[in-house]
Amino acid sequence: MHRTIDVIIHADGTIEPLEPLAVSGSQRALLTILEQAPADGGAVVDDDEVIDALLLAAGLQHIPEDIPADLEPLSEEAVDALWMRIPAGTPLSQLVIEDREETF
């Protein structure tokens, strides 16, 4: 399970969580240090952004350089229509296989 929490890192290196932590025994954690605090003063950190940063740093993901300038994100309606085409419980691997069969 992944959770993002807001902490204060003191000058001596100690870490102070800003919310209660329920842990049983010692646990390992990853710490991402933000160079700047969020503008609104809140502690909202998107887990997807943290994961993307870790993948980029590890060389497991890259941002394509040739993204067309006129590329528009799908509308909510288009995304919903795509989800409706996927039968519930179908493994992703099966969907990829079927998609590849259609292109050959």
C-alpha cells in the first residue's frame, strides 16, 4: 500500500509527520523532498506524480519528445465510452492480445 503524508524535515534531519501514523513495528518508507511548499500551504501531493518522478529517475519511463502540438486529451464522454467497451473482469493482457490481433 502507498500513502503520501505531509512531514516537516528539521535542520538536524529529524522527520516530523503532520498527521498520526499507525504503524506496527519498523517499516521502510520512501521520502520525496519537495523543493518548494505547495502555493496554498497544503500538503496535497498526487501519488501519480510521485510515482512518475520515481520511474523517470530510475530510467523506467520517459517523456516522448515528439508529442504533436495539436494533441487534445480525450473528453470525459470519450473515456467513459472506451470503458464501456471493456468487459468487466477482462485481464489487461487479454485486451492487448486482442488489440494486436486486430491490427495484423
